[in-house]
Amino acid sequence: MKTLLLNPPSFPKFDGGASSRWPATREITSFWYPIWLTYPAGMIKESRVLDAPAHGVTPEETVKICKDYELAVVFTSTPGFKNEIRLVEEMKAANPSLRIGLVGPPVTVEPEESLKASQAIAFVARKEFDYSVTEFAAGKPLNEIAGISYRSNGSICHNPDRPSIQNLDALPFAVDIYKRDLDVTRYNVPFLLHPYIALYTSRGCPALCTFCLWPQTISGHPWRVRSSENVAAEVMRAKELFPNIKEIFFDDDTFAWGKNRVLELCQKLKPLKFTWSCTSRVHTDYETLKAMKEAGCRLLIVGFESGDPAILKNIKKGATAEQGIEFMKNCKNLGILVHGDFIIGLPGETPESIERSIRYAEQLDCETIQVSIAHPYPGTEFDTYLKKHNYYTNDAMTDESGHQLPNIEYPGLSRREIVQAVDRFYDRYYFRPRIVFRIVRRAFFSRNERRRLYHEAREFLQLRARRRQFARVRAAS
């Protein structure tokens, strides 16, 4: 079948769909690559990946494009699900012969409810969907495809789960699909060099963080890796296809998990002489970090989450604040930059724990930080915890543009206080003399950096104004 693999325009500038581990519209426009969609695209002969948000494709334009296809595979998200259902119904109305399959975390967790959302949906593919949608596109009957849920004779059928993919080397290279279907200059993340491209070198994460979406829905906890030779081959292919890229980002759930594997991979990457960044946990020791730096590693994305020991225990982080401090010390000694992620509103959060997290972030002194509102996505242990304790409110998790809003409250911590804490966290962190000097120095030597900082500051202040309005309304109600 002629197949469109779609990251839908759920909201304007929405990067909360394919390959987004924290589905929401970012505070500053950021676009991650729809990596999950590239693998079936590489195996389906007549296919196209359409990343609508990154390429400015509207819902109306998306519907027109779908008229030329027999199958549409749509990556869904929890915040955008209602809009995505509306879109697929418009796609079906415009092209009645179009078969539509949904993939992604929400349909994995609730396949039956997802199918009931619209008669326009032919099937949903649960968990890893690479081979499921490829088999359907090749003409295999739905009742013979593992990992599929579908309608049959008025009933909903759930085929047995598809085993997780073990041989990741057998999958096609994502970069070939990037070259064919995407404009890489459209992808921009504030803390990554531009233009960049993103790859996976593994799937799964053995860590048990209760809030983390991917390991609990799509990729699973078992850690599966590509061979070092296979990764190096795709890197060389990327350099050949995109000679102007400034960085490769290894967007694994956690790149630096197994020390021996990382050291082996660094031996393959070092001779290729390119700049790269990746995800990491604070367990990564000095020897491993040193090998990564020598192989070209520039920056690490690290989820510190909180500076409060009780919260780290509540979310099963499997790491301590003290480990984070030692980790940052090693990174600074080696000259590796760190982008630190923090979350406000995790189980056990109080005004006091928020203050501890702010002081902890100041002590760590990462190059950049992101402060997110805790979102309990269906299928996560965090979601189960909130339901058990009745901490949910009857509110949406985003505003009309897909930006985060809290839909939880704790005893002694309201929705308004959670939103206000995010602003206070950013203010305390970034309006310190050393950070201001760091930003000004970077902008002084680069016109592109000045331009980017200007746009980022404007977007951030616009969202900040909306959040303050939210807090004023909540205070008055």
C-alpha cells in the first residue's frame, strides 16, 4: 500500500508526538525528529514520512495530502488525542478508501477505547509498531499481525502482543528517510547545535522511574542495543548525506547505561571525528565520561528531576542527589556540558521540596535547564498513584496550544502554586550573574546565537505571561 507515516499537526508548532518523551508544546519552539516513523518508512516501498508540525503543514493541508495514499499511520499523543481523532475523521471523509492506523503511547495503553473513539480507525498497533504496520502495508490480514487491535464482526479483537525487537541492526537507517522526506534545517532544540540530526543506538531503559512514558508504554524496560559497527555505519552515512550538520544527538532512553558497551562504542566513534550529544544518568562514572569526551561528546541531557531525597525515592529514580553532584563535578572537569531536566509536582512535592530543588539546581550549575510540570500520562505508575490517592483535578493537562498546565493538586500544593513554582525556578536559576554572563558571552561572539536567543526569549516571555494570567485567575477563583 502507498503509505503516509504522519506526525500530525495536533497543535500549532506541537512537538509532542512522534519521538517526544514528554508530550507537550515546548516553552521555546523545539522540534525533535520523528525517529519511530522512519523505521517502517524504510521498509515500506511506497512510503513517506510527513512531520507536519516541524514543516508547518496545517491540518487542512494534511487532509489534502492524504488523498494520494492508501494507508495512513498516525502517531498519537495524550494531549493531542482529541484533535488527532478530529483530523483522522477529516482524512477519512476526504479519502473514503484510506485505511488509518494509530500508533503511540495512548493507543498502546487503551487500544479498545482508542478504536471506539472513531469509526475512521481501521486498527491500532500497540508498543513497538515497526513490523506491525509494515506487514499491514504489505497486505497481511489484520488477524495475522501480532500487536494489533482492530474491529471484526462488530467486536474489537486484540491480537497477542508482538515480542520486542531484539535485532535492532536489521532495521533500516533513519538518516536515509531524513534525506528523502525531511528538511533537517527545520529541527531545532535550544541546547543542541543547529542543524543537528538524531539517532537511536538502543531501545528500552532498565530504570524504573514512575513518571517516564516510553519504557512503560512503547519501548519497554529491557535494554536492547545496536552493534557498535552498525551505529558507526549510520554515523558515517549521516556525515555523507548531511555534510553541513553540526551535531548528532543519540536520542536513546538512556545512552550511557552499560559501561562496557559505551566504551566499545566510543572506540568506534572516536576515529569518525564528529561532535555528538546524548542522554545520560548520573551513574555514569569518570572513566566512561572521559571516553565519551575523547570520542566527541559535547553535551549530556540528564534527568535530575528533584533535589529532594524523598521525592527521588518516591519516583524510584534509583539515584541520589549526592550522585548528581559528583556527576556534575566530573562533567565540568572534563569540559562536558549538561542540560539538566527538573520536574515540579512529583509525588511528595511541597513548597519546601521545591525550594530544595531550586537550591540543588543552583549547586549543580548546569549549562541549561528545563523545568517541567509533572504530567501523569496513562500507562505510567505515576498515573496509577494519582488515581489511587485522588490527586487528579478535572482539568486539561494543556492549554489550547498544547502548553503544559497541571491537572493535579496535593495537600498543601495547589495548581496555581505549581505553575508559580516553575517561573520562580527559572528566575532563581537564570538571573544569577554567572548565568547572565555566560549567555551574554555566548551571544557576543555569534550572530546566529544572538538571533536564536532573541527568538527564545520572546517565546518564553509570551508563555510566561500566559502562565501568570493562569495564576491570577486561579487566585481569584
